[in-house]
Amino acid sequence: LIMACINGNLEEVKKIIENDSHSLEEIIDGWSLLHIAVINNKLEIIKLLLDYGKMNINIKNPKNGYTPIYLACQMGYKMILEELIKHQADINSITNDGYTPIEIACSNDYCNIVECLLNEGANKTINTEKEYKLLHIAVENNNISLVKLLLKNNQININIKDSSNWTALHIASRDNYYDIAQYLIRDYHAD
């Protein structure tokens, strides 16, 4: 079953599940079939697994706390993300290290994933050890598109500070990201 999920063999997965519904509970090294299908970008397998209705869509790998939705955001799989959301996946799930799907999407510069999560009401406050904020991550990555997305419609407080008491403007200035610094000052009157 695992190999059928990895290879995207829809008919084989369907046949195995129909003959043994307990096979849906199969877990290898902390990864469920749903995790495996997400990691391997197998949307049709994911739809099949979710349609059987016996999968825990928010199942966490006990080693790291990664959920299927976290993996979809980490890898930038928007169609999979949308399918998981459609089936009520927790968009604010937290890994064992305290990270959320929107944070990993910001860290990986996936504007389309971040936009989808924001539209679904994802929590914009991150509480990790470093207390990074989404805007800070976007600025540190020098991603002006993501900065604009986060600030659009006042999604994020422009002057929010991290645990070091730094604002996004401080970071842009420190790292010589002139375009971002200028944008923050000109369009949002950042302090």
C-alpha cells in the first residue's frame, strides 16, 4: 500500500483499501499514508484516502509533529493544501518545535500558499523560541512580494517587534534591503 501511494497507483490503493480498511491505519516511522501521499505530491491518492473518511487529517508524526497540511505548505503544494482545507485540516497546527504551516510557507517564500492560508483565517502570530513574526521572515528573505501580501488589507502590524525588539524596518535596514525599507516607509509609514 505504501509503494502504491508513493507511485500514485490509484487503482492499487483503491483495491487494497476496499479489501482491508484497516490498512488505512498503516504508519511507517511516524508517517501515515496521508503524509506519504502529500510528500510525494499525489493529489488523487490524497483525495481517495480522504474520501474514505477514516483518515485522521490532522495526524502528527510523533517525531516532529508534522501534519499533512504542514508538509503541503512546506513543499508548496497549493492544490493539495486546498484539498486538505476542504476536508477541515487544521491550518494552525503546531509542530513539536512550535512552527505553523503559515510560518513554513513564509520561510520558503511561497506567496500563493501564504495567501491561501491568510484567506482561510490562519493565525498570523507565531510563538517560536525566537518569536519571529511573519513580516520579519518575509523581510529577512528579501521577498517584497510576500511583504506586500502580508501588509495588504492591514493583515499584519507594520511595527510589530520580535523578541530582540526589532521591527521589519530594522531588519530591512540592517540587511540593506533598500526596496523593502523604502516600501515600508513610503507606503506604510513604518517606524
